[in-house]
Amino acid sequence: MALKVGDWIEVRSKQEILNTLDAEGRLDGLPFMPEMFQHCGRRLRVHKRAHKTCDTATRTGGRRLPDGIHLDLRCDGKAHGGCQAACLLFWKEVWLKPIEGPTAAAEPIQIASGGSRTAACSEQQVYDATCHKHLGETRYVCQATELPRYTSRLRWWNFLQYLEDYRSGNISMGRLLRGLAYACFNQFPYRLKRLAPAFQWLYDRVQALWGGIPYPRRTGTIPVGQSTPSATLNLQPGELVRVKSYKDILATVDASNKNAGLFFDAELVPYCGGTYRVKGRIHQFVDEATGKMSYLKTPAVILDTVWCQSRYSPCRMFCPRSIYSWWREVWLERVPEEVPVAVQNPSQGQRPVKLPTKPELVGASAASATLELAGAPHREVKVS
């Protein structure tokens, strides 16, 4: 089918999708999760082509996924213990019908045969596959925990993946060239550590010529082992906040770039100084490596349209998975509603983006929790 970004599709009916699944609710190893049933029959545009992704479970780098698609739909965690990570869902092309537009007729069903599937899966089997007991403890199973099993290794030097990024519409030619230029330049400070400050200075000067982002891999100023500052804003979904400057945030993290266990990653740097709506508060999430529910000692905050863009991530450049960035409240400041009228959105090329007048208040479920963080490219954790 070879769907591309912007193509219209209709999600197939529940029964059509069940007929493609094995007894464990999977297609080629990819779980179809209960949270996805609610979207059956919806007509949407393709958000990204998920021909590749990143491994946050075993951290093997880039991974290849045949016939994968991302729609602009995220998991609500209702069938996985109230997980609040809000991961972008993976879809197989066979679960989608290509259509000409939002009102056009869909083509007749054409489910490809093959594989070892011999019988349709039931809805109950899909629900039953979401968790199991291990030594008396609940272990959750989802697309994130199973990712290494339905994907294969994709080496960073396989240049065909970058051509597919462009041809699929995932990225522009400008984004491709800028990303490859950064990857080449970053080898100098990485390999010639004594000259790293000079290379960083040069990078900043060149970027300043067109208002670009400063070198994103600087380290914090607080020695490892010393306490880091905190703030309690009690931010709620829908509130308007400004991300503090890159320099100010570096003053709140230690030399390993952590604040109370939460990692400040290079992928967060493009959002520094921008104004965004609070999407929700994170208290708990399923640890991709273990399947166990983990709890944050201090809740983190996610912001609307603020996610990892894989601009600076080695071995997973241009990954389309769009994992939400997690923020400490000390990295944010409240903004009065009447002041700003636009935000700088790096996901749209730093162009001003008009703020919604009635923000959708999508938040996390209220759950008291206790943990420090881990799991995604931009976050690490000490799980208690």
C-alpha cells in the first residue's frame, strides 16, 4: 500500500482487524491493544510512516518495522493500569483502508494472507494479552514493551532509511540535510574532547547567523552527588507555561544532566524559551524494559506538541515515534493567559503557532505515585 504522510485512511472495523490477529492479539509480533478499538471506523490522515523506530526497552538503537504507520493517536493507558506515557500508537497498513478524502468511499477489504495465523482472535483475547503475573507481580505487555520482538536491527549507516524518511514525507529535504550536517559535525567534539569547547563555540556562532539552536549537548553545572534545585508549581492541564532558557536549565542539572533523576536530553533544547500548554502530569508509567508499573517520586509534566524529534539522537536520527518530553517544574514558569498569543513550535520549523483559545484539557488520571524516571530516549530513571 505504501501510505505516505498526509494520505487519508479509514481504520478498519473491529472484526476486520481481529481477523488479522493471532491468538495473542498480534500481527507479525505487533500487539493490537485494547486502547485502539475506540478508533475503528475513524477517518484520519497518516501522521508519519513508521518504517523505523527506536528501542526504549533494550536500547539497541534504531529498529526497522515493515508496513508500520503512525496516525495522530496516542495510547490512553486504560487497559494498562492507567499508564500515563501517552505513547504514539503503531498501526499496520493492513488495519487501514486508503481513501480519497474524509467523505470518500473506502475500497473493499483486502486482507493479505500468509504467516501462521489460522483463526481469528477474539476481543477478550486482546484484553487478556495486556498483562500477566510474574512471581505474584503484574507485568504489562504493550507495543512499547514488545518492540524488540516485532522489529529488527537498523544500523545508523544504512543510508536507505534516510531516503525513506524523505520519500515518505516524514521529513523535508532541509531537515534531512541539517540533521546529517549535525551528525557529521558532532563527531569532532566527540572524538577531539580537548577541542570540544572550541567546536561548540563555532557551532553556536554559525547557528546564531540565522537564529538557530545552540549546541545541544552541553552538561549541567552542578557536581554529581550534590542536590539539585526543585520547584512546586502544581501545574495543571491547559495552563500556559514558558520553558526556561537553555542556560537557566543547565544551572538546575548536574554534570550527568539530571535533576532528581530526570534526564535533560539534547532533544529538549529546541523547546527552550518557547511557550506551550500543559498537556498533563505524569505520575506513573509502564517500564518498557520490565513491564512493571513504575511511579515518579516527583510528578513530571508533559506539554502539548512537545516531543522528541530525534534531531540529535545517535543511531536513531529522524525516528518518527514522537515520545513526549518529560519536564521538571523547575524548568518551567507560568505565563499569564492574557500575555502571549503565539508559541515557537520547533516541530513546525520554529514558526509562530497560534495558541488555541479553548485548549483541550487532556491530563493524566489522578494517581498518587512515587518514582524517579526512565524509559525513553530523553529520560532515565531510578525505579524504586
